[in-house]
Amino acid sequence: MHPAFRSLPRRFLYAVKPASWPKLLVPAVVGQVLGALSSGTWSWGGALVGLLFTVWLTVHVVLLNDWFDARVDAIKRQMFPDAGAPKTIPDAILSGQTVLLAGLGAGLCAASLALCGELVVGRPGLALAGLVCIGLLLAYSAPPIRVNDRGFGELLEALGVGAVLPWFNAYAQSGQLLPGNLVLVLPGLTMLALASAIASGLSDEESDLAGGKSTFTTQFGNPEARRAAEYSLLGGALCWAIVSRLAPTVMHPFAVSAGLIAMAWHMRTVMTTSPRATTNAFAELAVYKGALHRAIWDGALALVGVALLLWILGVGW
């Protein structure tokens, strides 16, 4: 059944794209775990605030991004009527007004949670940090800035997803402004977020070009975008390996090895699919992007999962 003919709750569930949530939830979990390992204690209040903030922020980002991109999404539907999943607004799954109001409401919920974290959990400045996270979306896709239309959207996404959001969660969890282990993990995590951001634009190359959007893919083409995404993925893994070598007492080699092995498992699919993931090869692009994202998410979760297990066993991090 086409999503537009489903019940209203199921249409909302489709519109918020739960399959994409790990893009923000995984960095949030990384921040939470590293914050706990740095402080040596687990704050349930910090975890609740940080993770619920991330959920509402994700809904806010997904819905408002669809609202701001409705024109370009409609162009893609006209160019490729049968390509890809139905679009929320162009395919009448939800009206533009509904998407806008729901997105703004989700943003208010996220801001309220950040304020609760500051007042109830005792994290000075967390409300301001939450507003910064929310404001990144406005800089990303809202006029007059619209960074995503000017060729810098991938860099802003990498900064927000790979650095700011994990830091927010680490601070909500630990109360420490700069946990040492987080500082060491963030460069690699930001590189991985950059790989994800570049790859996300591959399926929209021609419609973005027709709609006047300037992304990495529209500027440099599909082959260069795939190459940049793969180099960023390898660069993130290399950052973690180097830091583990230089500071093994802070980034335990067992934890880093687990993350790298999980990434390598999916990298096989990334590299074998890459030559076929060309412009408008939508099925191959979906496989390529899925494998790349799983490499990032599974690698990050394996790293912090093993680190948490070592901490529980008293081995330390």
C-alpha cells in the first residue's frame, strides 16, 4: 500500500524515517558511553535527557529538512517517477503545513529537554548547547543561509553529527566539558560523519543539480563523491587506530580493534558495490550507502560497547 493511503499515525511514522535515526542516535550513544567512562559513574538523568533530546532533534531535522527540500524533492519525482521511496510532501503523504508544524513542535520538545537537563540534572549551559544543535539545521537548510545549497552542507553535517551531538550527550551524562576520551574519539567520528554526509547526496545528483543545490556530488560528480566518502571512512578508522596506538590507556586497543573489525566487515560490500553505484543507479546506490552507513554505525557501537564491557569488568579504559 502506498504510504499516502495509510492511517495518520503510520503516515507520520513513515515521514519521520526511523531507518535513518541511527545517523544521530549512534553518535549520541557514543557520547553517553564515553561520558560515563570519563566520569566513572552512570547518570540515568543525563542519559534520559541526552537520548530523548536526540530523538526529538532527529524528528525535527527529518521533518524540517523535508519541508525546506520540498521543491527539489518534487523535481526528483518529476524526473524519476518510479525511483526511490515516496517523498513525504510531493507524494501527499503529509501536507507541507503538517510537516512544518510537527517539525517545529519536535524542535520545541528538544529545546525543553535541554533546559530540563540544565535545571534538573545540573548541567550549566546545556540549554544553550541544545539551541546550538537545533540552530545547525537552520543554518543547514533554512534561508537565508542554506549552507546545504552553497556547497558546505556536508561539512556542517559532519561537525554537527560527528562532534557537537556526541559532545552534548557526553556533557549531559558526565557534567565534564571536555572528557579526555571523547576528545580523542571525535576526530575519527567526525570523519565518519563526513563520509555519511557525502554519500547521502549520491542518489539526488541530477535532481539537486536541476534544483540549484550545490552539494559535493553536484560539484565534483559521482565518482569523486564516492571516492571522497570512502577516503573519509578510511580516514576515520585511521584516526582511531593512531590514537589507540599513541594513547592506549585512554583508548583501549581491544575496543578500537573491535570497532575497526566491525567497519572492515562492511567495507567489503562498500568497495565491491562502489564501481556499480553510478549516477542514477538507484538500487546499487542504496546497497552502497547502506553498507557504508552500517560500517560507521556498527564500528562506533562496537568500539564503545567493548569499552563499556572492559569498564564493567574492571579492565578500565
